[in-house]
Amino acid sequence: MSEEKKENTRFEDRLQSVQELIARIEGGKLSLEDSVKEYERGMKTLAELDRELADMTRRLTVLQEGKEQELTDENV
């Protein structure tokens, strides 16, 4: 997926596409080769989503720590 397209696609939409991909694989109508290609595509997308989720978690942690620091500074 291109960087521009990835930026324009919501996290939730990409997660949904992986769920749909899993359903196609489990449906048993794909050839073995197509199943493996879809599996590879799904794993790549999941890795990207995992990195994004980790980044968002770090950002939230920084924001939360900043708020806690503000509260501590106000109490001084």
C-alpha cells in the first residue's frame, strides 16, 4: 500500500480489511497460492497496524505524563 493511500485510510478500515481477508482464506475457495499471498498481505498490514498502535500508545503516554507534570507543578 502506498504511503499516501495508507495515510488516507483509517486504522479501523485497514483492520476491517484484514478481518475480511481472514474470512476469504477461511472460506476455502481460494487456491493455496492465493491463500498464501493473502496471508502475506494480511501479515504485512497487521505489522503496519501494530507499529501505528505502538506509536499512538507512546504519544498518549507522553501526553498523559505531561498532564501529570502540570498537575504536580500546580500543587507546588
